[in-house]
Amino acid sequence: MHWRVGLIGDPVAHSFSPRFQQAAFDALGIPARYELWHTSQSHLVERVRSLCDTDCLGANVTIPHKEAVLPLLDNVDPLAARIGAVNTIVHRDDYLYGYNTDAAGLLYALYEGGIGKQDAEGKIALDGYTAILLGAGGAARAAAFALVNAGVERLIILNRHLERALLLATELQQSYDRPVFSLSDPAFLIPSASSIIINATSLGMHGDVSPLPGEILARFDVETTFVYDMIYNPTQTYLLIQASLMGLRTANGLSMLLHQGALAFTMWTNQSAPLDIMRKSLLDRA
Ligand code: NAP
């Protein structure tokens, strides 16, 4: 039998996922095809139902359906339920299970950038770090829950619409007793050593715009600050260019894309993902 798995979203044509997921299937000799499933809102229910076909392993989910798929699934992982977004669906024993691999994908990406410690079970710990999260949308929610689960010392959520940041902070504080601050004006940001600045806004995808003004970025300690931009296209956003010029360590969103995809691959196949092969095809693409 030939298996199928695909990306549900609107749009999907720009996605890098087919290339690196297909490379992984091919490398392990798994007869599966990763397809692009462009799906409008009105066809979402039908599309999700089709994942129960016997030849289907599951799916990835992207904008704008990450939230809307939750009630369509048989079971949603508790972390994905708290985040309120599913990016990976697994078809197992005639049931559909929903997960959020963006959260763990970000932690592995940070670790790859030299941030945090990993224990014997692979869990990443971020003790002692201050996380400054730019954004409060879907990707930021996944990041926020990942960061508090990894034990960051404090979390500062900076978002254009303050009420969204406040809402996220309130949700997080229900199970996290360290401080979570919400801001909408970056001028009030007081830098501390060992900061991780994470851009989870869409600002920087087009043109020379940054969610953090250069004069604010310049306040951060060059030795201990790491700047991560979830955006991977372009590979160097204005934020990353400015941070690099100031001497700060940086990385773009390709590593998060890779790790969230590798985790999904393992969930579909029960096999370790061939990370090097996936990374190579992603870098060739980027
Ligand atoms: P989303 O839910 O639409 O959230 C967008 C965020 O950007 C919100 O916080 C929004 O602020 C902010 N924003 C948008 N336009 C802005 C502007 N002009 N000025 C200031 N803030 C603005 O999107 P998402 O799904 O979270 O995705 C966010 C980014 O993460 C995208 O670039 C996406 O490609 C990237 N991402 C990357 C990965 C990866 O694997 N590397 C995974 C997921 C997402 P308001 O709340 O104030 O509107």
C-alpha cells in the first residue's frame, strides 16, 4: 500500500514541508507521499474526515485551520488543548489524534542554538533565562506554553494588542508561579542578562520592518542574549540583520520548522526522523 499524508491549510503552495517530509519518507524507504491539501473553511470538515481513509497516516495543519480542527478530532493532546492549536493530526486505529509540535519544535530549535540544557529523556530546560516573546497569536501561544514548561525564569509577552498578551499571561499564570509580564510598548522593556528574544509575529515577512526597534534591541547584553525569529522566509529578517550587526547571537525559523516536522514524522511512522536528511533538503530549498 502507498500511504498518504499532507498539509491542510489555505494557502499551502508556499510550504517547505513537502520537500523535507518526502525526503524523510524516501530515505527510510517508507512508501508514503506528502501532499498539499489546499482546504477552504467550507471544506475543512470533509477534509478532516478524509484523514480516516485506510491509506492516510494523518496531516499537518497550518493557517488558518490550526484552531478550527480541534473540535473535529477524537482526541486532543492536553498541551495542544491549552495552546488552542493543533498542527499535527495522527490517524491511528480509526481515530484522529491532535498534537502541537510547534511548542517542542521551538525548544529543540533553541537548544540547537546553544540555549538551555537537555536531560536524558530529551527534555529541554531553560532555567535562568528571561524569555521575551514578541506576539500573542497562534505561534506565540505555542511558544509561551513551551517556555513556561521549560522553566524560564520570567516571561515577558510583548504584543501590539495588549489585551491578547494579557489574556495569554493570565492563562499561563494558572499553572506557572514565576512572573509573566504583558506589554504593548517595547519602550518599557527592561533588559536582563541571559535573555531569549523570540519573534512570533508575522512582522518581518515583508520589507524592512521589525517588531523590536533597534534602539531597544541595543539595550541587550551582547554576550548572553539570543534572538530567534520564527520567520524562515526571508531567512534573514530585519530583526535578525539588526541583531547580528549588534553582535547578538541569532537563528531563523528553519530550525523550528525542521523540528516540528521531525516530531510529526515520528508520530506518523513510529520511527526516528532522519534529521540530517530533512535539514539538508530544507537548506537546499531555503
Ligand atoms: P497569527 O496567529 O496571525 O499572529 C500574528 C501575530 O503577529 C500577532 O501577535 C499580531 O499582533 C502580530 N502582528 C501582525 N501584524 C503586526 C503588525 N503590523 N505590527 C505588530 N504586530 C503584528 O500568526 P501565527 O500563526 O502566530 O504566525 C506568526 C509567525 O510565526 C508567522 O510569520 C509564521 O510564519 C511563523 N511561524 C513559524 C513557524 C516555524 O516553524 N518556524 C511555526 C509557526 C509559525 P496582534 O495580536 O496585535 O494582531
